[in-house]
Amino acid sequence: MSDGTASVTELYRTLDDADVGRKHWLTVFTAGMGFFTDAYDLFIIGTVTVLLTPIFHLSTNQISLLNSASLLASVAGALTFGRLMDRLGRKKMYGVEVTILVVGAVLTAFSWNFASLFVFRLIVGYGVGGDYATSAVITSEYANKRSRGRLVGSVFAMQGLGLLAGPAIASIFLGAGVPTGIAWRLMLGLGAVPAASVIYLRRRIKETPRYSLGVRGDVAAAASTVAWVTGSTPALVNGAAAPRPDAPLRTMDRRRAARVRLTSKPFLLRLIGTAGCWFLMDIAFYGNSVSSPLILKLLEPTGTLLDHTLTSLVIFAVAAFPGYWVAVFLMDRLGRKRIQWQGFAVMAVAFALIWLIPGGSSVVGIFLPLFAISYFFVEFGPNQTTFVYPSEIFPTSVRGTADGISAGAAKVGAFLGALLVPHLLASVGIGGVMGVMAAVSALGVVLTVVALPEPNGQALELASAETCPEDLDAGAVLGGAPGISGNDTPRAATEKLAEVAGG
């Protein structure tokens, strides 16, 4: 074994076996505040468009565009930042996306008509998409193997606080009688505050040790970061430089290398699974959430905007918010795959019951409990796991790209949901919308079972099926891998790893 390989082995082992410490939670907080803002900005627009309809004289088409503009722009943000993370590094891109988000949020507060608000919401969405592509990957590459699901899931669970903050702040402004012309600007502008609070922390974050090792081959930088995260200094051998795990691809153009790896077995099926499931989930989640004021207005025509906003707040507080944290608590116990398919399954049943039961879409006492159950299992289900999955099951050199593609596909689904639900409500009503959501959720069950592996409890290098670990002591690095031991030769470990990945 070369000195470099010994160094790599020790670094991976130290990172994988570390206890969760203060630096892990600092990373979670730094990433999570972005998701608090993402949720707040993406969902507050539903209330804002109701307030703006008489001011900007908005048509149904314009309301749909405003509700979905950020989601469409987030597709470009996710694809761009995901690719740039793999080319330039995690550190160089982190903090740029949240700065864009802050600028966009501030500008929306000064919008003067439909066109200006639409453009500024595109800026917000571009930053949001970038945040989706960066935060999960960075947290995953810092995490240990026992708690990776809990750490990455905690980042996304901050979205739950954003979901609560949106209707809570809107209720305060509406209940206090703040003039409409001021209230909507404050609602939008406040989205800049939490994101701005972590720009400095994001720009100061160290390059992830796995990117330093797997892509740059920089043992010294990786060792420094591992020591910073874990508090333990790995024993390096003569400070040797690490060999690149993707050595056979060195002579290829980087674009071609990424394309070959993501379109090869088993990664293409995994990409279809992560992108497809996230696409389906976001159709249901964003379609219902962004349009919740419209849904509740149809359900309770005599209710005021304040009544409907408070109802949304109660649903988020009682059902959605606990679901996020139940998923975090059980992520590393039940596994990602089970949580995802069972969440999709319960969503399908709840939506189908609203659609099929007499009064399910018109009687408050029937609709709200079923709608709340669907929200709980959205969060204790695919809304969490679709975020976690892409950060775990792709190789380091293309992890950002794969995560960006998956997040981009998700936001296409979110865009379609937010764009089409207002029109569907007008044409087929609440029951028809829920029937569509039931079908979407049922497809999610099938795709999860067919396309996705279970990465729970595995070292990231095994979960991601790194294809060329021949320069590494696979038995040590991939400790706990079925059938792989420290006594295996690199070639034997590679062949066993391929069998595991193929299964």
C-alpha cells in the first residue's frame, strides 16, 4: 500500500467514524438557514398574490406566473450551481447562491408592477435553486456514516420553520391591520434577513474533505478539514498526496467524464429515480402549498384571507412541521427507501379519499384532517428523502451535477404544480386536483421501489458506488460493506463493490 493510500484510508475512516460534534451542527445551521429562507420566499408568494390582485389588477394567468416564477428560475439555478460545484469546488460556490437570493428578496419588496415583481422573483428562484444543489452535497460530504441522514435531513427540516414563518408573519400583519400596500412589501422583504445572516459563514466554510481527496487529490487540505470537523488529527504518512479515485478518466474531457459516469450503470437508473421521484413529489407539495389560499377559499368561500392564512398555519404547525422532525429522527433507523415509498403511499390514499369520499372536497370536517395527514406524510416521507438521496448515491466527481439535475427536475415539477393548480381548481375543483395528486403520489411509490438503493448506514464511498477505488484500501475505507474486508486486494474489493452497486 502506498503512503498516499494509507493517508486516504485514515482520513476516510476518521471522518466516517467520528461522533456528531459542534462543527457538524454549525454546518447544518449554515446550510439550514438558507432553507428557512427558501421555504419562506417560495410560499409567502401565495398570500402576497392574493393581496396584490386588486392592486396590480392581476389575472388568473398572472397569479399563476407569480406563484411559479421562482420555481422555474430555480431549475436554472440548480443546474448551474450543481455543475459549477463539481468543476470549481464546493467552497468557491457556497454563499454565492444565497447572496443572489438576498438581492432578489430585497428587490421584490420594491416592485412597482406585475412585470418588475415577476423579474425579481426569477432572481429569488435562481438563488433558491443554487441552494438546493449546494447545501445537501456539502453537508453529506462532511457527515459521518452513522448520522448522515439525520444531518442532511436536519438541513432540509429548516424548511418547516420557513413554512410556519410565512403564514405566521402574514397573520400578524393582517391581524394588526397593516395597510395592504405596506404589508405585502414587508412580507417579501423579510425573506432577505435569515439568508443574509449566513452569507459570511458560508463564505468561510472549508472545502469538503471528500472533494479535496476525490477530485483534487489534496491530502493536506482534507486532513486539515477532517481535524476541524472531528477534533481528531488523522495520522498521515509522510504528508503524501492522495491518488485520484477517477484516475482512468484523467485523459478525458471533464464534461465527457461526467456524462459517461452519469449515463452508465447503475447511475442512470439512480438519476431517473432521484430526479423522477423529486419531480413527482414537488408537483403535489408545491401545487397544494403555494395554492393553499385558493384551495381554502374554495373550501370556505365566506372566510377571510386572515381565516385562511391561520388555517394554513395550523395545518403546517400540527401536521407538516412534526413530520419533518420525525423523518430526521428515524432517517438513520428506518432508512431512506422505506420512509420515501410509505410516505408516497399514504399521500396517495389521503388524496384519493378526499377525491372519492362524498363531501371530501367540500366539508371542512372531512377535508382538513385528510389534508393534514397528507402533509404529515409528505414531510415524514418524500419531501425529506428526495433531498437526502441525491447527496449520497452518486460519485464525488459528479455528485453536484447529479444533485443539481435532481433538484432541477424537482423544481420543474414544482413549477407545473404551482402553475396548473389554480387553473385545475377553476375547472375541476378541489376533488379533481386531489385525484391528480393521488395518481402522482402512486407513481412515486413505484419509481422509488424500482430505481433507488438503500444507502442507510453505509460509508459515502460505498453508498455512491465510487467506480474506481483501486488506489484505495477498499476494505478499510468502505468498512461495513457487505462482503468486503480489509484483507481483500483492491481489485477484489472493486469487483465486490460493483456487485453491491448493481444490486
